Amino acid sequence: MADEQMAEGGEHALAPRPLDAIDKAILRILQTDGRASIRSVAERVHVSRANAYARINRLIDDGVIRGFSARLNHERAGHGASAYITLKIVQNSWRTVREQLQALPGAAHIALVSGDFDVLLLVHTPDNRTLRELVLTKIQSIPEVLSTRTLLVFEETDLDPDRAAPDRP
């Protein structure tokens, strides 16, 4: 149950352990190159391989590192259409809607937000026809979805992970 609450961000989730300068340096390295070897990481942060290995495993166990993935050029990967879709949903239906959105082909990011809409969804599809079908037949058929608005992405740029690190050591 505690693991479930931590994953859900429930009120009983354990407080995260504080990250020191070495942990933050390891995170920056892995965000830039998720394929970096333990030896390389250890050398760059000036700790032993065993220490680097233990720290990375702790960061994974604590849920700080959620996984490793490749950053794609979506157009070259066959997904020439991208869009942000805003959704207004029935009050208290977030978990149900999230589960259904996660199952959508091309769903890349889902966020519960405040403001004029409730959910922000990023999708990548092969083309506009597939995007249209996704919105009109899949998303709008979810009973808890009250309305949608689609914002077509004309061009996108992934930012360097270092830009997102507010407190560099």
C-alpha cells in the first residue's frame, strides 16, 4: 500500500531523501546520457564505482530516477504529427481518465493541471488523419471527458537537461 501511495503521490507518501551535490551531478550526467557507464559516472563525480552504483540504485529505489529512455526525433521515427490536447473532465474522474489516456497510442505525457482546463496531454501520431481519429473517436468517447481542444505542434525542440536543473552544485 505504501508503494502504491508513493506512486500516486498520496498524502502518506514517504518524504524524499535530500539529494546532495554528488546525487545531483549523477542525475545531470544520466539525463544527458542515460547510457553512461557506472565507471564513467564515478570518474566524473569523483567517487568509487561501488559508491556510484549504490547511489544510482538508491535514486532508482527512491523513485527519483523513473527509468531510462532514448530521446527521439518524432518526425524521423514516423510520427510527423504532434499535438497538445487540453481536456476538461468530470470532477473527481482524474484517475479513471488518466488510465484511459495512458492506453492511447502515441500518448507521451499526461498532466493534471489547474486553470481553464483539467488535463494536458501530449501525443505523437504518424499524421494528421491519425491525430484526428485519436481525438474524435478515442479521447472524445471517454465518458468523463467533457471537452477537448487540440493545439497542433509545428516545431519542437528538446532542451538540454541542464537547463531544468534549478540548483546546480
